[in-house]
Amino acid sequence: MKQVHNFTAGPCILPQQAIDNAIEALKDFKGTGIPVISISHRTKEWESVMDECRSLWRELLNIPEDYEILFLGGGASMGFLYVAMNFLEGKAGYLETGVWAKKALKEAKGLGNAYAVASSAETVFNYIPKGYEIPSDLDYFHITTNNTIYGTEIHEDIDCPVPLIADMSSDILSRPVDVTKYAMIYGGAQKNVGPAGVAFFIVKKDLLGKVSRYIPTMLDLRSHIDGQSMYNTPPVFSIFVMNETLKWLKGIGGVEAIQKVNKEKAELLYGEIDRNTLFRGTAAVEDRSLMNVCFVMAEGYENLQDEFMAFAKAKGMAGIKGHRSVGGFRASIYNACPIESVQALVDCMKEFEELHK
Ligand SMILES: *Cc1c(COP(=O)(O)O)cnc(C)c1O
């Protein structure tokens, strides 16, 4: 198979171990003689995967017992609607740090009173707003911890006077998180924990049931809690691969261990971006994401963009094109991206600089 370094933003690189085990399970799921995608989700073999996956989440993120863990279809984008449907009664505040945050806010606006408490829209979201005050009369405050498109990240669990809800699609399980600071954490799996098709919800159960609106059954998180994520047929294959990804993460030492590696990888790449005269980073230095590294050609070298893209591609770099709304380059270096790939990209940038000295 062709050797590539995969920096795609999502769906993205997953641990090879998870993929190999998924291939095996497609042939024979747990010795049943049936492929994992052809077995009933009401069998004990399948239920054992659900149980294992929930307990791995609990263990890896240290999730307290009063939080429920759900695996649902619809992606993070459906999550935007789940948030508003299940938590918005009076007023909600959002931290507007990018397109995903805006989309989350849009769903809440559609159902009631919601607004951006602070925003970095005026500089195309290249930083995380700070020094804003969170009003104490909000039903909840919503943040996007990692802004996949712009390469900015909220590195700490913030203090919040109202229930805090976080879209952690693209940095979940990249670092330890104090779950008790959140009313709900959710996201699509396809950036750091599995393939597309499943979203995760970690929700403090006693905060549900406080809104007076009618919530359609499928949009009511309580239906899914009652059904243990199997109110309807769950996305079995996506959950299977997510479970294998969590097993891999546990095997290499969990979130503390991966955080160390993630820091190393990010330092290596940002170090090169800052050193190399041909490139510059686009995100505010203190808010730089450890997951999505965004950069462009330095001033005076803009004309080399296409050439670098072709050069990098020829060296096996895949998926480094920046999001269409910001241009330039973006290297997504999620948990499963090995440091060797980051080193290969750095070497490629160095070589390109040599060529243009
Ligand atoms: C990708 C992404 C989404 C959208 O996820 P879908 O599962 O495609 O709906 C939402 N929020 C963030 C931060 C993302 O990176």
C-alpha cells in the first residue's frame, strides 16, 4: 500500500490497531461466524461492545457516575440541536469562536433566546476571546473547545457560573478533562475517537427535564438514556471502531500519556513554522491548537503556495490543504497521528526552504 502521512481534518487518521481489528470483525465478530455489521444489536455479543465502550469512556476521562454516556447518530451538528432542545428555556450564551460555534448558536436561536457572549469573528476567528463575563442568568453557556478550521483551542476547563456545555469534537480525549465542570460534553467521533457516523454525549443526567417545550422523542436525550443508546438501531460499525480506538488509547497509557505526545508533536511543527522563513502560523500563539495546525506562506512568498502543496504531496503528505474558508495549510495531528509523520512534514518544509534560498 502507498505510504502516506495523513493530516486530514476529519474523517481522519485512526490507530492501525483499531482498523486491523475492525477488518477482522467484519469477517467474524467475536467468534460468532457473523460479520459485526450483520449481527443483531440485541445480542449479548453486541451489548458487550456497548458496555465496554461506555466503561472505557468512563475510565479514560474519569467520568462520574451521575453522568450518562451516549453514542448517537447525527453527528455533532445534530448535537447542536440536542443542546438547544434539551437545555434552552429562557436564555443561552455562546462563545463564538468559529463556524461550528456559529452553527451551534443558530440552532439555539431557532428555538429561543440565544446570543454570542463574545466573538472573534472580526479577525476570522484567529484567537479565543478572553476577559468576557458570563451572565449568571443563562440556562447554559456553550463553548467549542477546539476550532478545527482555524486551529485555536481552549486549553483549560474554564470556570463557569452556569451549566457549561462543550462541543469537543476535535480535541476530545487529547488531554485530561475535568468532566465535573461541564453539564454536557459532546462531539462527532470522526476527529479523534473513531469513524464518522457516531457522536458521543456525556451528560449530567439531573440537568435534563428542566425545559417546558415538547421535545420530539428522537431529540430528547432522556429517550436515549432510557434506551442505553439503543432507543433505535445504533451505528454499530462506527461504535465498534470507536471502542477499538479507545482500547488503543488505554493501551498506550490513556489521556495523560497522549497529551504528552500531542504537546511534543505540536511543538515540533509550530517550532518549524516559526523558524522557517517561508511560512507563518495564523492562530494567536497562546491559543494555538494542539490538534489542527494552521499556517500560510509568509509575506512575500504567497506565490509559492501551490508549489509547496505539490511538493508536499509528492513527498506523501495528504490532507494539508487549509479549510476552504481560510485557505493556506492545515495539518491535523490528532491522537493517532504518529510523531514520525509530523517529522516528515517538518523535513519537507525545511527542504522546500532550501530550494528557495
Ligand atoms: C467537525 C466538527 C463539527 C461537525 O461535526 P459533524 O459530525 O460533521 O456534524 C462540529 N464541531 C466541531 C468542533 C467540529 O470539528
